Amino acid sequence: MSEKEKRKIPFDREYATSYRSEVKWLSEHGIRYEFVKEVNTISIYKYKKNSKLYAVLSEFYKSLEEK
């Protein structure tokens, strides 16, 4: 892939989820969404991407594996 082609690939600066359990977990761990977008009556929660977000998401998905 050329450098020109690489620059055309869009990068979403926000992490998005519509999974309510995930939204609740993030909130309980001090991570607030930046904004909410409605798509076909579904709420999409958008979060700023950072290492704390991914660390907390990792804990969330590990907790699901244990169930």
C-alpha cells in the first residue's frame, strides 16, 4: 500500500459502542462519553480513545469471560 493510499484510510478518533452494559461499566470506572449519536433509534455512545479507556474495556471483557 502506497503512502498516498494510507492517508486516504479514515481514522475514527472516537471509540463507539451501543452495548449498554459496556456504557455502564465505563461510567462506573470514571470514563464518560463525549457525545451520543442516534442511528436508526439506537444510541451510539462515543468515547475519546486513550489508554485508560482500553484498560477499562479490557477489564470489562475479561469479566465477561469469567461468567
